[in-house]
Amino acid sequence: MGVTGMLITLFLLILSALDVLFFFLPNSNFDPKAVSVFEKTRPKFEGALKVNSILAKTQKWHEGDLVGPESIAADSTGTLYAGLADGRIVKLEGDKVVDVVRTGKQMTNCGTPEAEPTCGRPLGMRFDKYGINLIVADAYLGLLEVNPKARTVSTLVPPSPGMNNRPFRFVNDLDIARDRTIYFTDSSSKWQRRQLHYSILEGDNTGRLMAYHPKTGEMEVLMDGLHFANGVQISPDGDHVLVAETGALRIMKYYIKGEHEGKSEVFAQNLPGFPDNIRLSSKGGYWVGIATVRTDFFDLFQLYPRAKSFTAKVFSLPWLIGKTSRNYGLLLELDENGHITRSFHDPTGSVIPGSLSEVHDDGDVLFFGSFRSPFVGRLELKD
């Protein structure tokens, strides 16, 4: 451990001691745990992770007309749609942004965290196999079906009653199998999207991977105990589903067909940042958006529950994370075995300052979604 690491450790020990002294300060229901995966030395930026500035060449498409376009989906004509922080789903037609629907109700403060439960917050989105109806994972309102032509929204899976006496509090991403089964994640049974910092810092492992069968209306829990279940992607041959376990810095594989059906295993682990959505690469393999890269402070912080407890009592966690995170854009490409084959960086965060949630690969162009940026990124690929 270097001098910086020793100083950070000393600081965290002091915070831990202060938590003992201020034991009786109110702390909501925040119950932090040590998250052991952060004990691993994070991978060095070398080889396939070698630093470059490719992401800094990204065009800011529709800048200022969008806020937090988390997920991007293309209809049967190739037209792109995005879900925004204020609850709107919009169509990107050339230079125009066209409102399609709202998942929730319109309010004057839509787009703020406190209004999200009412306004809605569309996250993962996919068109059905016909490219006509858009299936949407809304963090607060459940699994929705949007007809863009008719501009209607219907509920497929409401947030309550959920499954096994646990409502869906944070529906996040989805993918649709050839038989129309919808695989989707509920990031936490305890925290909502506007409280995601608490979920990550707590070490909350109440995330789940679900399967919804539209033909019968039945639902089942495929994986439970996940640390912030996030992005979902079905493999090209349809035999397994990949799930980003953001709070554990890894991606899990769950078999839905074949001799290993019903079993799960680690697909990729000890990633250099927090994985968000997973999408197919046109070259084969998968794109993984990195929400934020790891830092020495955060890695050590996750090992000290009392330091986290005291910090949550006296500071705003979003403020703290903002002050201790890096403005560093990172995108990973993984092969079918979970190995990193390429990485695109923006080391200074001049264009992509983290918050890269998803990639839509059009073959010649990559479109980037973000849970925070005021634009969709557009990057032309050049071999």
C-alpha cells in the first residue's frame, strides 16, 4: 500500500471511530456492510485497457434537448428512441426530438429526484421482435409496453405486489427472448433509483433477475441476492442471459437453455469500474457501459462499514460520491468468454465524464446513452 493508500486508510479509521462516538445519531435504515470484492487490486490500464482518447472524439448529438438518455432503442425502420430523466420517451428524427409518451404524470419539477416516483424514470428499453412496440423498464412504474404510433402506455408488470412478498422498487433493464419472454432486473428490494448511492455504499444485495412470460402472465425469480442488478443481455444463440452486478464489479451468466439450464456463473469480474447496461457488439461479443471508474478512496471506503455509517449521518452521499469520483469516460468491449478485448477512454472527461450507461451499435456508428449527460453520444467507428 502506497502513502496515499495509508492516508486514506487512516482517514477511514478516524471516521469509523467517530461513528462509535456518534452512535445515537439517526441513520435511517442504512445498514452498511464491508464489500469484500473491493479488496481485489483493480486491473491496470494496460493491454486491452490501455489509455486512449477515443471517447473524446464523440459528437454530442441533440445536446441540450435531452437530459439523461439512459437507454436507446431502434424500431423496425432504424429510428432511435431514448428515455429521459423527466419521464419522457422521445424519438430522434434527424435534427428533431419528438415527444412520444410520458411513462408517468407531468409535473413542473419532473427531472428532479424527488419527482421521479410520480413522473416516472424510463431506464432500459427494447423493441419487440417486430420492432413495433417498445418494452420499457421504468424504475418506479414497472415493466411497460409503449405503442409509439398510437402514443399509448400500458403496464405489463406493476411494481406491486412484486414477487415473494417483495415489491419491485427499482426496475432497471431488460431483454426479450425469441419466445417473447422478457428478462428484467430489479436492482434493489430496499432502495429506489433516487437512493442508488445508499444501495451501492450499503453493499445491498437484494437485487434480482426476473423472467416475465407475456403469454401466460406468469413471472419467476431466476437469480436473487445480487448486488445492484443492472444491465441485461441475452446471448446471440439464446442459451444464457448476462446480468451486470454493478455493486460487485462483475457480470453474471445465467443459463436459460441447454444442459446447464437454471445454473449461474461469473462471466467477468473485478472490472475497472461499475458496469451498467450490456449490449451486443456488431463485431461479436458485448459492449459494457461503465457508470464510473474505481478510485483508491472508494475501493477502501467499501471495506469500512462504520466509516460509511458515520458519513451517511453527516454528509449527503450523492455529494460525497461526486467529490471522490473521477471524471473519466470508459467503455469496454468483452468477447464471448468475458475477456476485455477493447476499451475506449476519455481520460479527462472532456466529452464523456463517466455516466456512460449504454451503447447502441449501428455497425458503423456507436450511440451512447447516459443517465446524466444532456445529449446522446455519437461516435463513428474507423477500423
